[in-house]
Amino acid sequence: MTAMADGLDGDLDARSKVHDVVVDFYREVVVDDLLAPVFGEVAEVDWAVHIPNLIDYWCQVLLGERGYNGYILGPHQAVHDLSPFHVGLFDRWYLLWVDSIDTRWAGPFAERAKTHAARIAHVLSRKLIDEDWSVPV
């Protein structure tokens, strides 16, 4: 049975779908008890800038589109310097991301998005808090 037959919206194989998952995810982040303060009070994220930037990032990762011109470690290091990260933040970020994908999407691109998010969490936790993060069970 296909993802669409399962009531899902297919795979994350188009920019419009990547847009939707990014927006869905950050709607959850801004109301999450653990993550909302980090994004809102510490990082003071400008969502009008951040969301399009993240859509470009995920379109580059998943679809090979050019357009993202950022550096992941720098901004996260700046936020960590203001309010140190801990493993629970990485866990929550990853689990919300996976839930945002699994709620609507299935297929190889969706799986790649989850795998890449785990890689991001692992690298950032290693570089920022010197811990080997792994996918929570």
C-alpha cells in the first residue's frame, strides 16, 4: 500500500512538501515547553527569516536544490553560549521532527530527512556539549 493510500501525503519529494513539514514542525516547536524558550527567549528567532532559510536547507539536503547559504554550527554555538544545550534538547528536537514527518509523510525522502536530522543532532551534541547523542529509544 502506498503512503497516499495510507492517508499520508506521500513522500517529501517536492519543495511544497518540504515547506509543509518545516512549517508543521516549527508550529510544534513554538509551543513546546522545552524548546520554545530556547528558540524564543534565548535565540530570539525571527521566524520570517528562519523558516525560509530552513526550507532552503532541507530542500538542499533532500532534493539537491541549491539556495541554502548557511553554516549550521555557528548559530547553534551562539545560542549554546547564551544558554547551554543539554541532551534533552536534542532528544526533543529530534522526536518532534520525526513526529512531524511520520504524521504526514512516508517514503525514501522522509526517511532521509529523519536520518539527516539524527546526524545533525549527533554532530551538534558532539561539538557543543561533547556528548555522543544517539536516537532516543
